Amino acid sequence: MTRLPHLSQVARARLAELANRQLTGDEWQAQAAIPLTPDEIEHTLALVRWFRRRYPTAADRFAYVRRAYARWQRAALPPRKSGQ
């Protein structure tokens, strides 16, 4: 989750709870049944076009994923205390 320093601990905990909760099958079906709008489709396709220009080969894409995964892992770790 993106760091949100301006939020209280309670608000962050509630956001984490909402973001990490398991949907029931019915909830998922209801969300999946909502069609994308033309704007959402175009925005998604624009992001795909940008990504494919920025990372034109499979090797480029895998290298990006490895770097991003390492960054996500670092962000998920609790902050280190000084002296560790």
C-alpha cells in the first residue's frame, strides 16, 4: 500500500482492512459484471501502449518486474530501527 503519512493509524488500519479483505463469490461476480466504460478501456489501452514502448522486449519487461518486485518487497517491510 502507498505510504500515507497524513492519515491516522486508525484510518490506515481501516484502509488496509478494506484493501485486504476477501470478497465472497457473489461480491466478486457483482463487481466483475460491471462493464468498463469507453474511457476506462481507452485509458487502459493507453497504459499498455506506453508500457510496451517503454519496455519493448520481453527481457526489458522481466527486468522491470524484477526491479518493481524488489521495490515492493522493501516497501512492505517495517522500517528499520537505527543500529540494526
